[in-house]
Amino acid sequence: MDKPALKPLPTAPYVYAEWKKCRAGLDYHVAIDKHYYSVPHQLLKKELWARITARTVEVFHGGQRVASHVRTSGNGRHSTQREHMPAHHKFREDWTPQRIIARAARVGPNVATFAEVVMRERKHPEQGYRSCLGVIRLADKFGAARLDAACRRALEINARSYSSLQSILKNGLESKPRTRATEEPAITHPNIRGADYFH
């Protein structure tokens, strides 16, 4: 009796998705769960919507899908599609690695070195722009001298991320001497035999 009123089943099974409003940064990537996904470079700083499922990240602009990526764990890295990159990878003439390093140098020499290292370690220097500009802005909150000292500390311990640098500043570690690991056990106890026991 109900059969005439039934509609055909959907061609694809239902997939749970979340939507997030986002904006493409200077590196034409959007941040989703601590990972960066590229969009066409023409959408720089435009308002976008991301549809996030367990397996995919789709980005929409004006109701049209402009990018689709396999979802990756939040590792702070970039997923970049070649067709999203501008010609010669110069999406804006007024933003170059040299300009960002010069801007960092006005805060302090260690900040400039930190910015240079961050961009050098990326596949494309532009993928480090977001981190570098975020680091430079930390001077507004913590002061140039503290930020320069924190960058020196971060370079010593091979910390290359904005979050590591922010943690150093929040905990005041930039002014504390580094503690070297000793070769002796951290505790003494009868059950800890040490190297002499085996000779």
C-alpha cells in the first residue's frame, strides 16, 4: 500500500559532516584541526565554508565547491594541490620571504633567524608565512626582548612551531637556563642496579 509513495534510496550512504566558516590566509590555506588545506590562490582572505567529514575536507565559496582534500591528522603541516598554486608561487609581489625576514629582524636578530629557518624547512617558503607572522605578532603581547630570547631558546632546542614558541613565553622559559640531562638515574632505589651490576 505504501509502495507507490516510496522514493528511491539515495545513491550514496549518509555521511556525517560538520561545517566551519574559515578564511584563507596569506599562504592560501585554511586551517582545519591543526592542519592546513590549500584553496585556489585567488580566494586569498575570502570567507569560505569547509565541510569536514571523517575522510574528507571540502571547501566552498559562494555555494560552489572550490577544493577537496583527503582529511589528514592535525600535524601542523600543509596539504597543497598544485593547481591551487599561483604561477611561480608568487601570489603577492609585496609578500616575499625577504620581506618577512626583514620585518622579523626589526623585532630582533633571533626572530629573523627563526623566521628564516621556518621558511627554509617548508616545501615552499610561503607555507611558513602564517607561522612567521604569528610569531612576529607575539611581540605585541610579550615584548620584543622576550620574543627574541624565546626564539633563541626555540632554535637551541629545535622547536620550529608557533605553539612551541608561545609555550616558552607563557611559561617564562626564555630567561631560565637550560637543564642538561644527567647520565645518572633520576632516583636512587635498591631495585635500580646501574651499569656496575653487569660487570
